[in-house]
Amino acid sequence: MKEYQEIIDRAFIASENAYVPYSNYQVGACVVTKDNKYFIGANVENASYGLTNCAERNAIFQAYSNGYRQDDIEAIAIVSKGKTLATPCGACRQVLVELLNQHTPIVLSNKAIEKVTNIEELLPMSFTKEDLE
Ligand code: THU
């Protein structure tokens, strides 16, 4: 997927920094903004397992922490070396539905398989801030 090769490559590099003493499953992510800035993330686990932060949440929080918002984000890649694609967990889908636009490309890769999806496809009928109005 030539169009997304740069963020896929950067996400794989980020995955090398994953802190995964419990699962030994490295995940990397990379957000690219419309003004061509890159923000990476890797999964960081904890002995209290539920406190683990996933790679994609770390990457998108980095982008937001640097002042970028959903309309500024071009795409996000999420990568792993498993047999199957690492698709975002339920918690990450809820975070992504608020912090990405519905059709922002979410690029998944494990080198063997590559797929482009979006949060509307991953989390239909979601609960969002509009529901609180
Ligand atoms: N994980 C991610 O970082 N992103 C995903 O999309 C799937 C799961 C992490 C969480 C945990 O550190 C490890 O993968 C195994 O669940």
C-alpha cells in the first residue's frame, strides 16, 4: 500500500519500543497529520493488566497533546507481527470514534496483510458526545 508505506514503516519502528513483559505482543502505531507531522505510539503494559495503554491510543494522544485535532489528522497506521491483523480493542474504538473523523483512514498491517478501514466501520452505532447534547 504505497500511499501509506511511510506511516506503516514508522509504526513498525515504534513497535520495537513496546513494553510488553506480559503478552510479548508488540504493537506500533503512527498518526500522520495533514501538515505532515508524525506521532508514534507503542503498547505499554502494566502488572495491573487493565492499566495497559494500547499503541494507537498512545499515538493519537501524542497528536492531541501536540495540539492537533480530528480535522488535522490524515491517517493512522496500526501494526503488529501476529498472524492476524491487530484491530483496535473496544476501548480504543471508543477513543478513536471521538478523536478521529468517521472516515479517516485506519491502516492495519502485519506485513502479510494490509487493510484500510475507518472508525465508522469498526464501531457502528457508537455513543458519542452528540448523544449528550
Ligand atoms: N494491543 C494494542 O496495543 N493495540 C491493538 O490494536 C490490540 C492490542 C496491545 C494491548 C496489549 O499490550 C497487547 O496488545 C495484547 O493485548
